[in-house]
Amino acid sequence: MDLNNYKQLHFEPVNDKNREDVKSLSLFSEQVDFIESVNECLQEADEIKIWRPVGIYDKSILVGFAMYGYFPDPAPGQLWLDRLLVDKKYQGQGYGRQAVLALLDRLYREYGKDTETVYLSVYMNNAHAIQLYESIGFQFNGKYDSKGEHIMEYHFIDEDSKASQRSR
């Protein structure tokens, strides 16, 4: 992985200035059933203030969207990387992997003291995403979310050994 590109990715909270640009992100038609639309995600974030929707940027270029949140109840709480998409114009350029790694770093800095685990859910027919998540260190936990998606977990424990795995 080109670490220079990895360091260039950054996240901006979705706000009045970038909201319309973020809403204009799009997927290929065969991907639309894998994730809610950005508009639906933003509506959910407006209603449930725990969600943190962010635009994913390479320098000043908006390349994707993510949404995450820490739910403290029931204890001990759960940290979810709930939504992730890279605009179809930028897919196949390594942004998905870079975004997940950068998001994990951000989540660790923001919530690492509160939790050791990041959860996400994925449809089994989304093989590309599963391959990406597994290559980073996510593993299936045998559970399902409310939509029937399979839940995967990433554990912050032993960050040194994971850092070497991530750089592959």
C-alpha cells in the first residue's frame, strides 16, 4: 500500500457546506442493494445523533462516504462502522482499503478507551467487501443484524501485530 496516499485521506463531517456533494455520491447499479442511499443514511443520522456521517476526501476531492457511531447501551456498548461507500468514479483505486484503515485509526483514537471491538455488517453476496474486510482483520462472529446481514468484528487488541497485517 502507498502510505503517502493513505495519509492524504481525511474525513470531514457532513454539514451544510458539503451535504449536497455527499448526497451526489453514487454506486454501480449492482451495488445499490448493499448499502442504504447516502440520503437515507443522512436522514438516519439527523434522527439518531449518535451517528457520525463523514465525507471521505483525497486532498480536496470527495471520493466517498462513511458513517459510524458508538452505542453505549446496553453495556459495554458497541462501536459500529455502519456505512462505507466509495463513489463509482473512484472504485478500483485503493480508496476502500485506505478508507477502512484510516477509519479504524480514527475510531481507535475517538473510542479506543471505551471499546476493543468495531462491528460492521455485510451481505454475503458482497464478496468484494468481505475480501477487503477480512484482509484488514475483520472476522465473522456468527451473528446477524436486524436486516439479516452477517456481522463482522475487528478487535483493537494487539495493534502492533495488526499494523503489520494492514501493510500487506
